Amino acid sequence: DGLNGSDGQNGTNGQDGADGQDGLNSLVSYADEPAGANCAAGGVAVNTGLDTDADNVLDAVEIQSTTYVCHGAGGQDEQSFILQYSAQSGGSLVGTTTQEVLVGGSGDSVTAVPNSGYYFTTWSDGNTSVSRVDSNIQSDLDVVAGFSPYQYTLTYTSDSNGSISGVVGQVVFHGVDGSPVEAVPDIGYQFTQWSDGRVSNPRIDLAVEGDIAVNASFEVAQYTLEYQAGQGGEITGNANQTVIHGSDGVVVAAVPDAGYRFVQWSDGVITANRTDLAITDDLSVIAEFVEELAAPDGIQTSSIGGDLVLDWDAVPNADSYNVYYAVEPGVTPDNYLSLTGGGAVLSVSNPVVLNELDGGQRYYF
């Protein structure tokens, strides 16, 4: 191959290109920023953008970004709000109940605490949380915690030998009294107690703090028969008896001491020996005795209007007299009822008119 040839001469320079257009100016503007979401205490808004219309003014449509230079807390434009918390009766609050919070800020926790016997319901703004922390505050706040008392049910029942008088199903608020109820036994039965051990009847449940459900119990009624002797005598037999409803007692006798005689029992029974039958209640009686006095002397008879009149000499220490009669002889205070036509007028004074006697009949006294 042959050798390379020498380099050729450089060419001439080309013509200069046309000048380019001027670029857009970048502008910055400043504006006061009031207290609010961007600056809690106010500050300055720094706007930047391009002067697209070349008037050296950054118009709103030319703003491309905004940054904020904010005042610190306590600045001259600081904006804050008051959070006020209160409670209805029935509870209280734990926490700061009056708070001042900057716009957009958060408050401190406040808790609604019910009193004994109450429960929390809701805050007045509808918030149902017992504890609350309010955030992003944009206005004042005033809320009340609501509470309600617990309600309790009182239920009263009875067994098959009785019933309940009164409201057997009651609803009461915490701490309030119920209304009275009474356990009413059937005939021949008696109340014993409530199933919670209480024996009061009627009963009223006071200052209720919980549900109550009780049952009244009954048993066959028992009665006490008590026989006592007054001055001048004694009782033979069981003087203190206990019998169930409808049963009979056992015989007792009123026995006079020497120089005394039996008159009657305090309930009017005139037989010295008595057996009380078909008992339906307690019984307490006293045997009455009087001192035996000599029969009066000088008995005289007369008539008034066809009725027999008896008169006699007064007996010392006698304040009244008993006259016993029959149409058979041998009348005594102990046997007159067993004799034909036997009878008596008791506790009389002389003279006495016997208008109950049959005319023309012989009587013995």
C-alpha cells in the first residue's frame, strides 16, 4: 500500500445563531397569616411563583407554593378556645374541667365517674366514652356528663298456705324505699318468716341497693291456752297448753281454797271444770273465787204484782248476794243447775224480785 497523504486546511467559521428569549422572573410575596389552622398564633404566609404576565407582581393565580412562618405561643395573634366540662347530679369528673386550648390543639383527658348507685349515660354532645380527649379544637366546647340511677326489682311471693297483700312486683331507683307488703296466712295458718330470714310482717324494704326476691312461708297456726287462778283457789290440770288450729285443749279445773267457792271464769264460763274445744285463737282466763259467807237469816217472802219478793237479814262483809233456787229441795251453789227448775240470780242486793219464777209452783232456796 502507498503512504497516507498530508492533512487538508481547516474550513472557515459558520455564522452566529440568533439570541434566545429572556426567561420568566421568579417572584416572592408576603402576607399576614391570621391565627387559625395554619398558624395557631398567627404569622406570615410566604408565597412563591413565576411572573407569567411580566408585570413584576405575584398574582394569586401565579402562586405555586406557600410556606408559613408562625408566631410562637402567646404571640399577638394567638387564638385559643375554652373547653368546659361539668357533671349532672349522680356523678363527678376527674380531670381539669376548664381548659384553654390553642386552635387546632388538643385538650387533656376528662373522665366521668358515677356515684354509688348510678351509671354514666352520655355526654351532652352525644359522646358515649366515659373518658374523652378533645382534639383539633376549632371552637369553644361546653359539655355535661349525664348519669342515671340504677333501677331494682322487688318481687314478693308466698307458699300455698297464704297470699301477699300489696304490690308484689315493684321497681324502685337506687336508695329509694319500696312500698309495704304483708304476708296474709290462710285460715288455720300463721306466718313464719320471709325467705331472706326477716320476720317483720308487714315489711318495707328501705334504701334499696339491689334486686330483692323473697317468699313468705306459713305453718299451721298454734295457740296458747293459759289458765290462772284468782285469790282463793288454784288450777288443777295443765294450766299452760299449746294446741294447733282447730284442736281441743285438755280439761282444767278451778278448785277453791277452804272457805272460798268458785264463781266463774273471767270469760263468763261458769263451770269449774272446762275443756276448750276447736281452738282458733289464744286464750287467757282467770278463775274467780269469793269467800264463803254464811247464808243470811230471817228470810222473808212477799209478793208484788204476782212476783215473789225475797228479803233477808244482812250478812256482815257481804256486798252482794247470790240466790239459788229449784223445784227440788237441797239446793246448793254447786248442784242447782242439775236440779229441776234450777236457776240463780247473781250479785243482787236485798230485797230482790224474782219475776222469772212460775206462779203456783213451789220453789226451794
